[in-house]
Amino acid sequence: MPHAPSHPSALLVGAPLFAALALLGPRGEVARALDGPAPAAEAPVQQDEEPTDDGVVVESWPDGSPRRVYEVDEEGRRDGDFTEYRIGGELLIEASYRDGLLHGRYRSYHENGEVELDCTYKKGLLDGRYRTFDREGERLVEGAYDEGRKDGRFEIRREGEVVSKQKWSAGVLVDIDGFADPFPRPLATIAEELAAIRATVIEPVLSSSYEGDIDPELAEGRVLALKRLMEYRALSGLRYADMELDDKKNWHCTAAAKLLNIIGRLDHTPKNPGMPEDEYKTAYTGTSRSNLAMGSSLPGSIDSYMDDSDPSNIDRVGHRRWCLNPKMKETGFGIEGRFSAMWSFDESGSAGKWDHVCYPAPGFYPVSHFDDHHAWSVRFPGGVLGDAQPSDLVIEVFALDADYARGLAMDLDHVSISGGQVVFRPEGLACAEGRAYEVRIGKAGKRGPDPLLRYFVEFADVEALLAPPEDQTDEADDDALGES
């Protein structure tokens, strides 16, 4: 992966959250917030000597050789030519400033003297032609920026060959190698949607005709679990806003959890351990029509169902499939001791319009809702897969580098098909901010795969953008230890 070219770095601070997010393109790029060894353009001037009469400042390495040489104005801001050297005397950066901001041509150099980055700045923002090169002088990236955002066509090369052609508009990647709109929802939109779900007022039900008085902690846990489920459904583009807790389903799930707690294991069809028959029937209805989990809070159980990647569940990821059932509208939750239940057999809602249900969903996806070991899944509309077997499909997952250039296809350690859903897991995948992947699924054919679906996923740390500063170190809900 090519390393990031050397830029003076400056931070974007003080903007409201969603106003700041609006400036972000894929990978959160803001042209004036790029990492690099040089100081911030607005940083206080630190120098070995006072400026000369003509305003030239010289900063030196410990051996006395020049480190940075630049001009300043009457206010001490960089203004004019700027040159930076490595400790051995090799040229590192040539640039120019105006009023303390990068303005004009900018060049950085590899240690062997070859140009690393050739671009232009305008009032502190990248603006105009942009090119990067490897140590041998071969071009890696060519494109242009407009007021700090990628804009227009970008061409990515590796070892002299073009490996990706892209089109950008105001910092948004709108086409990559002929695929339009790879990131269909801006990061700001996703963050706003999650924030809105968490802010939704759902009054805890403290009494019902089925359960009588309800423990406030249980009532609140049900609300939090419903909201967590709504988040996953929102991320996958499914209906969620009209979802609700049903009193009767809550009752069945609580009875189910109590039954499981008595027998001490997860079981969808348990025998009566000696409970009164009417209580057993109420509980059995819950165990046989619910997702079941062990060792988590109610909100944490949702994460466990969405994981579903342990050896006993990965073939079908059935718990996840119920969570992402397009027709689900009503659910219920119950917990007793280490055991919990979520009512799953519900199709009382409208499925709305959906083409595919993917996990993780295409586009930006929060790292808080996925993990390295999770299997990927795609649910196709009825009839698309027919009676296809895993050997009938060609599934390719490619890791993309920092320039969205595709590498070799990753190995898969699991492929299965169940209930119109394809399940696969790439080896060595990293669910980390900025990591991006391309997925291609097709039916095997004599002349190559017949394409069924192609999409892109980039993981993003949405939680860091949403959490108030005092809450950013809070621990998440307990992870579930098992489910059934």
C-alpha cells in the first residue's frame, strides 16, 4: 500500500458535528487535515534566531544544518517560500505560503530525491492538479482538487499500469471503475439516522395485562434492545421507524427466558421440567418462536444475533436473518438470569421495497456494528438463487488500498447458502476505520461469472463522531456468549 505523501497538517476544529461531517468524503478526507511530518500552517513560529531584516527564518537540526527555511510577515506568519530538509540535508518539502496558509505549488520528495507529491494549494486547501509518485518516479495517483475536495477524474497506477479509474465530485466518490455511487449514503446521513434512533422517545411499559407490574430495569432493557435492533435495520435499508414492542410477545419471551434458566441451556423445543402446564405452554411458545441468547444484556443479545458466526450458526445465520426480516414490525424481549429471548416470528409489517439485504450493508458501515470474525451475508429476492449450491457461485472479496485500488481476491474460509441467503467470510479481514472492500457475487458460467451483485463497503468509526466527549470511553454493552 502506498504511504501517505508528506503534507503540512492542520486540524479542522470547532465546527458543529454534522456541519463538519458534510465536509467529509470517503475515509473522512479533508484536504487540509492530512497527516505528515511538517508543522501546521497556523502553528506558532519556533526558530533558532530572530528573522533577518528581510523576514527569513532558519530553523536548524542539532548539528547546525538547516531544517526549515521560510519567510514570515510582520505578524510572524509564514508568507513566501518554505523549504524543509531531512537531517542529512536532503530536500523534503518545497512550498509557498500566504498569510500563514499554504498557497501555491507544493512538492515533497523521497529520500532518493524523486518527487513524492506534486500539487497546489489555495488559501490552505488543496486546489488544482494533484500527483503522487513512487521512489522510482512512477506515477501512482493523478487527479485534481477543488477547494480542498477531490473533484473530477482520478487515475490510480501501480507498477506503471492503470488499476483504477475514478470520478469524484466535491469530495464524493461517484464512480469507481464503472460502478456508480459506491457509497450511496453520506457518512453524515448515517450518523444523523443513528443519532435520531437513539433520541427517539419510547416509553418503557411498566405494566401490562399479561405480566402485571413490570420491573423498570426490564422495561428499560426492552426499549434499548428495540432501539439497537432498529439501528441494524436502518443500516441495512429496512423499515424500522414503526417497529414496536408487543405486550403479549414480551410476556412469551419472559416466560421463555425463565424456562431456559430452569433447564440451564438454550433449547427451542424444551420438555417441561415440572412447571405448571399453562406456564410451560406460554414459555414454549416463546422458546419456539424466538431468538435465544445466553450471557448478555438485552441490547447485547441483538449484537450476538447479528454476529451469528460461531460454528453452529454460520451456515445459515438464522438469528441475523430474523433480525433483518423485511416484514418484521412487532417484537418482544424477556430475560431471566443468563438467558434471554427476542420474539422473531413476526411478519406483521410491510416489507417495502428491497433488492438485497446485506450485512454489512453497501457503503459506509459503522465499526461498532461489525467485527473482524463476522460472516458477511446477502439475502436475495425469492427465485434469484434457485437451487444453487455454493459451488455454483463465484464470490470475490477484494481489499482496497488507501486510493481505492483493488488488490487480489481474498481467501474465504466459509461459503454457504440458506433460505435465499449467501453467507461468506473473508480471511484476514480487518474491521477498522477506513478499511474498504469490494464484493462481487455471480453464478459460475463457462465464459465467466454471470454477475448477480457488486458492491463496496467502507468501515467508519461513527461512534467517535456521535459520542459526547465525556462518554467516549464508556464501555459498550456486554457481548453475548451464546445464542440459539
